[in-house]
Amino acid sequence: MTDVTPPDLSKPLLIDPAQENPPAPTTELGPLQHLVGTWTNQPLGNSGMGGTDKPFSYCLMPLPQETSYILKNFAYYEELTFSAIHGTAPNRGGLGTQVANTLFYEQRVYFADGPAKDQLVHAENGSLLFLTDQKQLLGPYGNGEKPGIGTETVPNSVPPTQNYDFIKQMSVPHGNSILASGHFQSGTGVPTIPMLSKSDVLPMGLPHDVSTDQYSTKSVGNLNPDFTLNPNQPLNNALEVSPPKKFILLEVDTAHSGIPVTNIGFEQQHANVSRYAISYWLESLDGSDNFTQLQYSQNITMEIPIQSQLVTFPHITTNTLVKKA
């Protein structure tokens, strides 16, 4: 097989066109403003780990087989770029307006170990929304029928309320479209990232003659069984060598809004994605508002038919990234 050329991670994946007026929003993005830029796997502290050769990451990936399943687990590195757009997306509702302050993002993921090292394993794009509430502008441009742009509002206008203010929209080229909603919260010190147990990672509903021994046995498809049984462990390992002094936790889940994941027909039959959830920890190492470390734990619930039984598999990915200067 021809050697794989490692990707060039020196340039951002996404750049919004330059425009001086209006400028790209910052404070209107709330906590999302700290994500703007490009994030990659880089060495943490003096550990000699965290870069593309030894990342603090793990992917637990179940694959369907005719009468069973196999695992394809691995460490990975990635490039992730967030870009602010020069405007907002207001949703008018009659007496009030919900404003979506938006980041576009682009992601590329590569194998960090195993026989396919440096090959692209995943690509994704989408947007993150920070929702705010406003009164509704009067007329099409806030000036009623007068010329120009104004700030007048509809009489008795009332800003709307909503259950969630953080939204993730994503498109995956397997043929999946996902819309998840949630909240954010701030904290001080090192965040508590939960340890995962067997009940969090093992499949549910397996036929009695299909074993879960693959999860605890080292193989070409399961290079690190300890991480397989706790995919969040690399995140906590990273925190030991690069502990933050404050953080912002952003979480979304498709279960919050009851909106199903949309899958193409083949995926519906063989590996239907029924739920998506992710937690981001945006971290400051010096206690300021300079957030330079990003960790996440993502869980995609897949429904795979095995011997006429529908089995639920967690597909979990975790990584620790550093913002490029």
C-alpha cells in the first residue's frame, strides 16, 4: 500500500469573507465567541503528549456485520475551525424575535495510530447557534415605512422565551443530519469529567450467543481496551498535565427537543443514528478569558440489527484540542 501523506494542518479549514461593516460579531455570540479560530492536537505542557502522534483522544466505533459486529477503535487527531459570520439570523414571531447568533464550523479527523494512520476517517460541517431574545422591529427594517434602517419596535412587543439557548446543527457525509439543543454554564478550577462505566459503553439488546468480549480484548480493532471501557479517560489524563483554572461547559442533546436524527435509507437499515449528545469543556489555563484548551465527549447512539434483533450501540469520541496562535 502507498504511504499516506500526513495532512497539512497549518491553514484554517474555514474563513469568512472579510467585511469591515458590519463587523463579524463577538460579544453577541455569548460563550461561543471563545471558539472562533482553529483548534488542533498539540503537545500539552512538558508531557510530550497531546500532539498528532500521541493525542489525548479516543474513538469507540462499532461496525455492523451480517450476524454480529466488530470494533474499530483508535486514537485520532483533528483540525476544527470555527468562523463567525457577518450578521445574525433573526426569527420573527409576531410580537417578538428570536435571534440566532451563529458560528460556522468545519472538521477533519485523521487516524493517529493503527494500519490506516494519517488517513481521513471523518469529515463534518455545520453551525453553532447562541439564541437571544429581542422585541420585534417595526416594519421590514426597524423604521416602519420610513426610509433607512432603524431600531423602532412593534407596539407591545415582548421578547420571546425558550427552553434552550445553545443549538448545534450538523451534517455528516454518511447521510445524517442532526439538530441538538442545550445550555451552557461556567465553572472555576478543573472540570469534573465523568468516568464512563460498562453500562455506558456496552451494547444493549445483544442476542444471547453474541459476546461483548471484543470490548475487553486487545486486537487490531481494539488497540486500547482500557480506553474502550472508559473513553473519557484520555480527557482526564490531559487534565492532569494541563489543568485549567476556569471553564465553560456547553452541552446539547437531541433528546432535549425531541427532534429525531435524519438518516438516509441505507443507514436506517444498517446503522440508524437515533440520538446525538455532546459536552464541550472550553478551558482557560490562566484564569482569564483567554480560553485556549477545548475538550469534548460525544456520544452517537446507533441502532444495528443483529440476528433480527435491534441492538443499541454507543459510538463515543473524545479529544483534547488547543487553539492555534
